[in-house]
Amino acid sequence: MIDVNGVNPAAVPQPVAPVASTHAEHAAAAPVAQDVIEISTAAKLAAMVRDIPDVRTDLVARVKAQIQAGTYETPERIEKAIDGLMADLLG
């Protein structure tokens, strides 16, 4: 039987030398990518809609009935509405 000791039996095993550049050095030199989140206008509006309070159907029904009966518009309410409008316009 023939004794086989590799491709070049005269060569002796050599120790493995470390690679000149390590992965950590390469990673430190490379620019770091950052994730960016952009929220669309539609998504912002949808979030705002969630914050709108529920409709007070009892109040709407009562005011609607007063308007139909002609008792909703009083001088006091008109004056209050004008004051509020002026405050909004003049700051």
C-alpha cells in the first residue's frame, strides 16, 4: 500500500497568520446608514381625526329643534357670537 501525505508531502504545515484588516475595523470605517420615517399628510390627518370628540347627538337634536321653533337665535347668543368672531379676527 502507498502512503499519501497530501499534494506536496515535502511541505511542512505552516501556522495561520491573522488577516491584516478585521471586520470591526472595516465596520468602523464604513458610513452608518440610518432609517428614516416619513409620515404622509394623509396619515397625519387620520391621526387628527381620531382626536376629534364624538358628536353629542343629544345637543345637536336640541339645537336643531330650537332652530326649527325659532327660539335659538336670541340677542344674547348673537352678541356672544359677534364677540367671539371679533376676538378671533383681532387676536
